[in-house]
Amino acid sequence: MSGWQLVIGLEVHAQLLTRSKIFCGCPTTFGAEPNAHVCPVCLGMPGVLPALNRQVVEFAVRTGLALGCAIQEKSVFARKNYFYPDLPKGYQVSQYELPICQGGEVEFALDGAERRVRLTRIHMEEDAGKNLHGVAADGSSGVDLNRAGVPLLEIVSEPDIRSIDEAVEYLKALRAVLMYLGVNDGNLEEGSFRCDANVSVMPVGSTVLGTRCEIKNMNSFRFLRQAIEYEMRRQVEILEGGGKIVQETRLFDPQRGETRSMRSKEEAHDYRYFPEPDLPPVRVPAAWIEEARRALPELPRARAARYQRDLGLSAYDAAVLTADRRTAEFFDAALVARGGGAEAAKRIANLINGEVARLANEAGSGAPQGKLAPAALAGVVRLVDEGVIGGPGVRQVIEELFREGGDPQAIVAARGLAQVSDESAVEAAADAVIAASPDEVARYRAGNAKLLGFLVGQVMKGMKGKGNPAVVNAVLRRKLGSP
């Protein structure tokens, strides 16, 4: 809004892909019956003791290294005390003064410009349970504690974000890194990647940050965008009306498209943090950190840069291919199967980002390539390069490979999809079109070169889409002469 600058800081809660919870052996599987995955430890029963899951620390170190954080040799768990029905112990085990990762940054591109958002910290903590409202026949509420004790990384940014588009691209870039690392599945619908947004406004040109409000638990890029848009308007209207912003925690109501007050914003002292007495400090040896650094995979931005530099792909194609690690690995495998090279890379990228992506969106499945194998896609590209199939045939072959799998050459033979490249057959179809289109032929010969496309289309139509476009073009040019 004119005259005001939006300021955003994001706190991302990423559920870690461990098989068991952070302090006990209960499974982390999503979708179980309420309170099926609980034990005395995650229920907070008196006298029980937590035991830290080693893989949680490994995942935290891996994430911190990938994001350029300083990994702390010593970090400490703390009790964050507050009362809520889904928190069985009355406190959450988190980290406060000594988190495992400090600093770091997330890089991304927006409108062709490079952006960088600094990180404050990354720390390990346990998730709370989930309140269930209106599930019983009498309309009463319940609590599902399956999620209590599920391991989380909380990734806290500095208030460096200055637009909603920046916030969305930051989250997409961070999500891609976590998925590449194999520490998080990026599933927004199941809540395993969600965020809180700290939103404030200040006059344009000011360096003094305004009073912020925190919007809790958003698990959709669309809801995040709507919530911040509403909150910015709300704060500006208050300030322009002479009022003051009250620091508070708010919830976003997607049905009404508005935020509403949840509770006054707590500060650190409200939580009465103190070191968790049942857990010793976490110590990460330097050798362990170096081993984790050497094991890091190639990350999305580095991979996209390599695709542009070595394969000549456009920035758009490279970004789409690398947004999902499975897609990038599929592309690499298909390119190897085709024998490599820039031309093959461009053809494979076009098919993955075009026809294959369309089919994946329609299917809505978790497998972005369906039953299509990398070698099969390479086979489709080979058939195109050899002139065996063209556009319509390519679409039909890929559709069948995506849904059923199989061999592309066998599909072409079984469905009669091979292009006709025989010049005598093309000439017969071209002669028929020329005879049926005297006006268009005359206008083409008089100088309207664009009509060649129309005539090519008519020949292809007459051949039921099976004519080889290159042969059709050559035959028509020979018969019609220069325009």
C-alpha cells in the first residue's frame, strides 16, 4: 500500500523424516487413529525420561551446513512452559539460548534478481499434539497426541523479507533444500512443512521496524499470501486512523480471508525457559560435522546453474527441473540413457516440463513421472530424432507410458503412430490440398508466406496427423515455389 513498507520474518516448522519421535520410540507415521502412536514418554507421564534420537541431530547438522549456518559444538535443550490442551507435559522441549545452528541464509531468485534472506537460528524441538473439535456425536472436542513428540526443526529468519512474493519464493527455496537433503517431505497438506509469519509495516524510507503480529500455522502458499495481504491492510488502516498496533498472535481464517486475534504475544520470559534437566547438552564433534559436509548432495540452485552452464537450458527450464529432487534425478537418468548432449537435454526438458508435468498435475499422484521410466523417455526422444513420431504421436506415447509403462517403440507399432515420411504419399496428400485450396495457393504465391502454415496444417489433417512435418514442408515448398 502506498506510503508503507511491508516487513516479514518467517518461522518455519519442518517435521523431520525420522521413523520414530524425538525422545521415544513411537512411530511418526501420519494418518493413524487418534492416540494410537503414544507412550508414557510422549504422553508426559510422571517419572519417565526422554532419550534423544540421534538422527534428529544428524538432520539438524545437515540442514545447517546446507544453509551456511555455524554448527554449535554444544547446544542445550530447554523447557518452554505454557498450558494448552495438546501439550501433555505442560511444557515443550525446545532449544533457546544455545541452539544447534546459528546464522546462515536462504538464497533465491525473484524477477531475475538474486535475493538473500538471513537466518537467525535453527533449533530442534518436539511437536505438540492436535486439538480435534466437533468430532464426537455430542459436539465435544478431543485431543490427538499422535503428533506429540514428533521431531521438528524450527528455522527462524531475520525480518529481511519486504514483499509477499519474496516470502513465497523464500519458502519454496527453503522447502526445496530440505527435500533435497532428505530431512523433510515438504508436505504442506499434512502439516509437515508449515510456518508462522511475523508481519509489520513501517513508513517507506524508515529504518525503524513497526510492531509485529504473528500469524500462526499456515500450511499453504495461497493462505500465506492471503493472510499477509489482509494483515498488511489491517495494520495500515489502524495506523492511518491514528491507532497503534498491539503485538499479538493471530490466526488466519481461510473461509473469511481474514486474520483474527488468538492471544496477546508472549515474550521469552512468559515461557519461563530453563535448561531441560533430563537431557544433557548435545555435543557435536568437529569430525562429525566434516563428515556431514562431505555427504551433502548437490543442492537445487547449484544443480540449476550447472544445467544452464553445461547443457544450455534456460533459467526457467532449469528451475522447474530442479524444484523437485525426484524430477531432477529423473532428468539426469533420461539424459544418460539418451547419450547426453545439449540437444537431447533440451528435448528431454521440454517433455518433462510440458507433457509429463501436465499428466502429473491431472493425476495428482505423489509420483511426478507416473510409470514412465527414464529410459523410456529417452526412447521417445530417439524416435522423435529419427523422425518416427511427431507431436500427436509423442503425446499419445507419453500418455500410455505415464499410465501403464512399457516400451515406446512397441506402443508406436501397436497403435500405428509412426509418421509417414514416404515422399510419394506426402505428395499425393499435398496435391489434394493444392487442388482444393486455389485461393490460398494464389495468395501464397502472391507473397503471403504465412499461408504455408495453413497449407501444411491441411496436409497433416488429410494424413490424420501422421505426416512427417519436415517432409510435408519440403514437398509443399517444392510444389508451390517461393512466395
